[in-house]
Amino acid sequence: MEMENRTVVSEFILLGIPNTKGHETILFIGFLAFYLCTLFGNLLIFSAILADSRLHTPMYFFLCNLSVVDIGFASIATPKLLVSLWTKSRTISLGGCMSQVFFYHFLGSTECLIYTLMAYDRYVAICHPLRYLIIMNWRVCAILTAGTWISSSFHATILTSLTFTLPYCGPNVVDYFFCDIFPVVKVACADTYIIETVTFTNTGVVPMTCFSLILLSYVRIVYSILKMNSAEGRRKAASTCASHLTVVTLFFGPCALVYTQPRLSKALVTAVQISADVVTPMLNPVIYTLRNKEVKGALRKLRGGQMTAC
């Protein structure tokens, strides 16, 4: 009888970003600008790589995948956040909440694995340059990338299924600006120990494994660079890795801060999360463009082709 009298939740209320009352318009303009820049920058990088045959290499193939992930990642929470800031409506349907949880962990895991593939690509290019095209052939790249997307989808499906098989019968207020597992399960009317343990383990193991593999790759890369006789060769090798190291730091830095400092205030955790979800996807195209002459050349070629067509 107690279970029958419970009301099943069909929507959630997102409390949003803490301590921002009265600043909705400024936040709306800021988040909209970040989102549009993210879409434009990543679409531009994606188009430039597709249009320039010189960039049809494994490194830029992975970069194309990263651009797709960044567009998707920025689109998980930002559109709903913009609607909430503009209309003051904070409700999200159960299906919408499930979608945010799934795609957040799906694309987050995919991005983590793509960074690992990019590190492996740089390791092979610098440590085994004569065998690079044999090792990193298109079949290998396609298998590695497909494996990344498929394994991430399984990872996200398991976490989302565990989250939403729990009963939700009220209250339905989620103390966050989007649906993620830990804020959502706090309002479940059942024991959440198993899902919290599985989620913390999974979301910790995947980034730590990827980070360890990236670190191992760069230890070998640095060792190979130091053994090079040519100063120009060392400079060129280091330059090709600088962009990747920068975006890896931007990605893993917030993860490390949140997971190693569990007593951080809610406001600081939210700020770190916004930086990872909104700012980093916008910065990735800028970082790869500023430090890469080949991408700059492809962008100029793309712009020249468009002007000719006009």
C-alpha cells in the first residue's frame, strides 16, 4: 500500500547555478557566446580537415572525432541552461534527464579515450617514425575509433540504466544545473549505495587508466626527443605534442580537482564543472589552430574556396 500511494516522478526541477539570482541576463549572454563559439570553432576545424587532403592523416582523423565530441559535449547541458536562464523555467522531463545523464557519460568517456588514442598516435609518430604509416594505417585507426565510441556507449548505457531503475517518487528537486548521476540519485526513494559505488569506481577508473596511458606515452616521447641530435627535430617533435598536452591538461585538470578534493564547496565544484563542460570545448579548436601551421593553412584554403564560390 505504501508503494501504491507513492507518486512516480515524471519530471525534475533543476536548481541551476548557485548564487546567481539577478544575473540571469548576463549569464545567458555569456553562455550563448561560449556555445556559439564552440559550435563555430569545431565545425570550422572539422570542415577544414575534410576539405584539405594534406590533413587526411591519423592525427587529424582523431582531431575530427574530438571536434564532433566537443560539439556534442557542449550541447548536453548548455541549451537547457540557456532556456532556464531566459524563461526562468527549471523543469526537465524524465526523458530529458535520462538523455543528459547518458550523453554526459557517453561523450565524456569518448573524449577521454580519444585523448589516449591521440597520445598513442604521437608516440608512434615520434618514437617509431619509419613504421608510423604501417602501424597507424586507416584500418587500425577506424577500429580504434569505433571501439572508443562503442565501448563508451556501453559504459554510459550501464550507468544510465542503473540510475533510472531506481524508484523516484518525490521530491523531484535536483540540486545542480543539469542531470548527472550523483545529484539525481540523491532524490531517489531507495538505497543508492550500489549505484554510487559503481559510478564512482567507473568514472574514476576510466580517466585514471587513460591518464596513466597518456603519461606513459609522453615519458617515452620525452625520452625519444632528448635522444634526437637535431635541435630542429626536437623543436618540431615538441611542437606537435604541445597542443595535445594543453587540451589534456584542460580536460583532466577539473576531473582531478573534483575527485581528489571531495570537500570543495558546491559553488566551486559548479564553477569547475562549467569550465569543463562549456569553456574547454570552445578552447580546443583555438589551441589546435594557434599552434598548428597546417590547420591554419587549411583554414585559409577553406576561406579562399568559399570566397571563390561566392
